[in-house]
Amino acid sequence: MALLAIPQKLIEVNGGHYRFNINEHFNKDEIDILGIRVPKTFLEKPLAYFQQYNQLNKNERLYAYRLAFYGRIMLDESIYSVPINISSFPLDFVDNFIFLRKLLEEQIDKFNPEQTINRESFKKEVTKEIFSMWMQGYGLLNTFNRNTIGNEQIQKIFNRKGKMRIAEFLAFSLINHPESYISEMPERQRLLKSEESEQTKWDRLLETNNTELTLEIKEFVFGYLMDRIGSKAVIEIEESNGEKSIQTFNSITWGTWNVKSSSLITAANIFSNLRITHVQELIYKAGIIKLLGSTAFKELGTTLQDNIRENLREFVNIYIKKNNLKDVNISRIAPNKTFNKGTTYGEHIDFGDTFSLISTLLDNDSIFIDDRNINDARCRRAILLELTTGARIHEVLLLKRDCLSTNHEGATFIHFHKTKVGTEYFVKATPDMVQWIKELQNLSGNTKISVSSANVSTTFGDDLEEYRLFPNTMNTNIILESQINRFLKKLEKQLKLKSHFSSHDLRKMHALYLKMIGKDKIDIQLALNQKDINSQLPYLATHAKETIDKIKLVATEGVWDEVLVYEELENSIPLEQVMKRARTLTSKNEAKNDALTFIEKIITKVKIENKELPTLNINNPKGMPMYTHYCTASVSVNCGHTELDCFGCHLYKPDQDKLFEHKAEVLRYLVQIMYSEDSAKKNKLERAFIDLNVDDLKKKASKTFSSLFKKFDFLPEKEGKKIEKELNAIANNYYKKNKATKPVLSHSEAMKLIKEGLI
């Protein structure tokens, strides 16, 4: 490492003088006061020899330390890997460390006004870090050493584990000093642009999984998906008649792109482990189906599973369009959803824990929250504003300092200038909200902060430089959602709550509160600032207590013994769905044998006339729904199959004496499709409570007619078309007459309708 030439200086230590920053060994006078033994052989070696720190023995290292301290050599970053007793060095005689001591005394309280740092411990840590930089030839100001600590060195300190606060303190203290080379605060987000962050992850993946499929998915992420950020994407498609058309796809945000890229990295990893290496395997060899059935996929969280399923479907769809592939059924190779997946709308909230949490947040004198800690004070008020306004947490954190406005009638409103749906909106403020915001304004500081949407941690950003209501303690960025969640987690531990609350749960509580006081669905949609009325469903946290009690009873006692109790509930939710929900409660996370036992238990409860299920024997499967028929699916209520899945499967083998039973089951689904379509028209919210996806069911019914009835040996090959017309006619006729009183059929009713023409 070459030494820079700067004017020679003398350092006086205990009456002796050391020459500083010269390219020479110590002379005899300097060695006499050095305090260590220096063999003559050391002095015969070139200075560059002692810079090879890792190759030196113990005594050579001690000498190298002195050479570095007095500026004769510069060590590299390996200096961090070994402990050095800095008390053996005369720091009090060196201007760099004299200045550091003064800096610590004057700036530490300004840097840490909430006094969350142990002063003495922090001083030692900062001094140790500056000592290491000194040994590498760096001083705090441009007159202290050969090199001067600048933005690059501060960022390196910041990126080292456990050194963030040290880097922030140094930048905070020196950013305005005329002899300092530090001109900006370190910030992790600046090094982690979404594009750079994801590029690094993909490059790392390609080091071990460099397959054609991985490269294609990466090209999709950094090509088509990136083109959609902030603007619509256009694809030219060749139609079957040879003509070309243009298809447009909506724009996305950096945040959406980041989520899509991350989920596809996970998918690419699983594909690699399954040895699926080409796109053609996804299209023609059920590659996506194999991924969805893999253990690795099933172990992922439900949100990530949904993201992977959605984004793989989009990837394959765009690939098909760009390559003009014909006769490819996208729903077959990339299923959009599965049945009986066990997901229910809403959550069961522990109201005791909820009450404790909210009461603590509202209590200005709570022993669990220290409002003298600026960060905690801001986090507390951010959560309260989310709870009371229903805004998303990042919309709250983005608020400008002057977010309050008053109309001509004197009413005060909070202005949310940047929202997830892209439009601004105003929320009428209560006196409490106004008080919280005024308190936050007093803490907000006088530094404008830019929140970039291209940064990983702030993809929700507004790309504006404004005075913010929620700056972080360094005024370099706003408080992030992760900090809010850490605050909540700390509070949960102190309150000893059984439940875990995320920042988003407060928004759900707001929606639940509106529901409980009788607000209409449209009112809730407007309050939550949602584009789609269906989006509120997961936020309406609980069913009525009597409904929950009944479902619990069904789960333990069986459906059919309690069927008469469900007359009122059946008006809005089909009995088949109630049964499936009950099964979900019991079998969602249990082993296969437990699921089988539960099925048998339900079947034994079939006692009411005309309400029976088809006869089945789990141990000797034949005939009707949920049988393996040599299929690879597990015999469990969560296998993801309906009867139509099995009927349309080429592996399905119907019992030859069960033609009417199969017709009856198909008829039930045809009637169910009509009922589902009507329900969706009458009430948009009801659509979310209907498990049967109408479009998917229609496709499966069509496939059933084309394949199932060919397998009955005594029927002509083209009998399927005739049966399709017959069953559709029966279904239409039945539904027109009975949709107001009995819109769905049991299996026995369908059998009777087919055989006798009436129920």
C-alpha cells in the first residue's frame, strides 16, 4: 500500500518526540521511549514487510502496530479481526484523539437526546473504531493523517454488524465541520435500491442454479415486469388468423415489482431442486403442478404460496403470448386457485388482549411506554392514528408535517397525500387526533426528508422532499413499518399478551369497529380507502358468536345431527360449504389418519331422510367423491379435489353400476353453478363466501362430459354430448322453478329428479 506524502510532524509523548508520517523505521531515541523490544533484524526489513499483517509473528505484530500508530505504515482491514489493547497507546497526545474526546463530550447528548445509549460504553466503542481507522491511515479531519474519513469510510462502518450507531454519530457530528470530508448521513436504503438488491439475489442464485428456466424467469422480472413500473406494458400478439394485435398490461409500483421478483426467486430455487430446468417443462410436463405439490412449497407461508402461484401464472401466460403458442390451456398448467384450501375469511381476535393493547396505547401515563423516548413517542402516535383513521401504516408514516387543514365550517381534516390506491384523501380529525399530530409536529425537526419509492425499504414512498411528521431519530428517513412492528412486539412482551399484533392488525381493528357499530359495506370501503369492496372481507375479523359456536359444534359432533339448527344460516351460506368449513377447522393441520377418522365420523351422522351423502367406504374405495381411484391425491378433505376434478381425470375409473349416481352428482354442480352466479349478482360480498369458482367449475364440467361417460362400457362413445344436453335441461328447468325456495340439491334429491323427473 503506497504511502501518501504529507508534511512531516512531530508528536511529543512523555517528554520524548516521535516523527510522524515518514517512510522510515524508528531511530534509536524513538526506540528508547517506545516501550517494546525492537530486534536489529526488524530494522533491516523494509517497511512494506510489516504491512503483511497476517504473515507476522507476535513480536513483529507489536512492532507493526507502533509503525502504524505513528504513521510509518498503513494496515488493511484485517486489523478488525484481532483484539488490540488501545490503552497501551498514547492517545491523549495525538490531536486526532484529543479532538475525538471533545467531539464525544459535545455531541453525544445532541445525537441521543432520548438518552437510550450507555454513554461510557458508547464512547469506548467509538474510540476503538476510530483507532482502527487511524491504523489504516485515516484521521477525522484533513490535517490529522495521510487520509481523511469521508462518506465512503462512514458507509463501510455503517454496513459492519453492530456499527450503525457509531457511523451515524460520526456523520451527525462532523457533517457540517469545515475540515471534515463527510457530507451526508449513511443510509442503508441508499445502497439497496430495489433493482440492485434483486439483481444481487438473482446473481447469487445463478451461481448455483444457472438453468434455462432460471434465466427465463430472471429475464421476465428485469424485462417485462420492470417495464411495467410506473407505466403500462405493451405486448404484440399474433392471432390464430395471422393478424397481429396489441395487448396492454397495467402499471405496477417498485414495491409490487420487488414482491414479484422475490417470490419468483423462491420458485426458481424450488424448480432447481426438483430438477425442472426448462420452460417447456412448465407448459408440457406439469412443472408448476409439481412445484405446488412439493414439500418445499407446502412449507412456505400462505401469502408467499399465493404470490408464487399468481406470478408463475403470469410468467407462463406472457411466455405463451410472446411465443405465440397455440392450444395451451393456461388454467391447466398454472392453476389460479385450489379448492378446499382451508382458508377462511376473517380472524378470531382475542378481545381481552386487544383491549389491553389499545388501553395502554391511549394511556398518556402508561408505565409500559416511555414518551420521553422520541422514537417510542412517535411509534405510539403512529399506531393510534392508524387505529383511529383506518389508514395503512405506511400512509400514516408518510404524512407531511403540515397535514392538518380546516374547512370553512371549522372542521379539521388529516390530509393523506400518498396512498396505496394512488389517490389522496382526507379524514375528519377528532380532538385526540389533532392533539397527537400537534405533539408530533413539536418533535418533527427542521430537516426535509426525501422518501424514494425505488428503495427497498420505502417502495411505498412519494418521491417528495418534505418536512415529515414521522422522521427517524437521525432525520435521514421516515420511521419504517418494521420499527412500528418492533415497538408492538416489545409492548406485547411487557403486557404479557398471548396474541401477536402487527401494525396492519390495527387497520383490521378499525374495520371491525365500523362493522360492529353497524356501518354499511360501502362506508367501510370508503373508510379503508379501498378500490374493491371485496378487499374489506379479511378485515371483518369475526363472525357472530352464535355462528362460531355452531361451527365448533359441527366440527365436534358432525353436520347432519345438527342440520335443523342451521335453517337460518343456510339462507346465506350453503350447507355444503358449512360442512366443508367445519371439516377445515378439524383437518387443516392434522395428519392423514385423523382426517380419515373425521370423515368417517361425519358419515355416521347421516340420519335425516333425503339428507344423506353417497355411500362410501374409505377402506375399499369405489364409486363417488374423495376416492383415490389410483390418483396421486391423498384421501383427505384438504386434498384440493372436488368430484368434478376426479370425474374429468383420465385416471378415474367409475363403477359401471353407478351411472345414475354420477349423473346426479354432475347435476348438483350444474345447479350449484347457477345458484353461485345468481348469488354473486345479488350481493358482491357474497361472492367471497362461495368456495366454488364458477369459471373453473364450468371448464371441469365440460371436461367431465367429454371424458367421464366414455368410461361406461355400455354407453356409445358420443353419449357424453347427449347426457350434457339432458342434464343442462333438467338443471335449468329445476332452477327456474325452485331458485327462490330451494336453490341447491342434495345427492338423493338429484337422483330422484333424474329417475322420476320430480323431487
